[in-house]
Amino acid sequence: MAWNTRNFLAFDIPSTTGQGPHSLSVTGEVEVMAANETPHLLEAQQGINQYDLVLRLTVTSSGQGAEVLTWKRVSFSKEIGDHKYLTVTVHESATPLIIKVEQAQS
């Protein structure tokens, strides 16, 4: 299923000491159809572009929940060391989602 998404951002975050590895943080919002649904971002099989991190958007449900369209926050983080990603591609969104990685200030 393709999900509606909005407000996605990706940041390359240096370590707080300036000496350790960088991490990559991706956040955004996904429109779900019920209160008991939770979105997740999972690392997918990577393509040939080493500067593009590929993620897969999934939504799981637990128990029973009211059927109501609502936006829920989703996030993904990964320690990336010195590797530099320029983009993040998210599959399973309603439209192809390619996010430019911004450099966070330490």
C-alpha cells in the first residue's frame, strides 16, 4: 500500500564531541487510517548509488483502534561513521520520496 507522507527531513549529525562517528536521522509524518496503526522506517536493500540510503515505509497495527485518518510521526536513525549520504529514498509512499540530507550543526 502507498501511504501519504509529509514533512520529511534527513540530517547528518556529527558527534557531540566532534571526534566520534556521525549519525543519520530521518523524520517525517505518515497518514494512517486507524488510531492503532504505527508507521516504521526500515533499512531496505541498497541500490547502486552509495550516496543514497534506501528505506522502506511500513505500517503495523496492534489491537483495535478507531477508524480515523490521522498523521503520525515516524523516525529512523543510524550511525554512519564517516560515510556521507546525499539523499534518502523512501519506498512505499504515495509518491516517490527523495529527501536531501542536510548537515546538522554540532
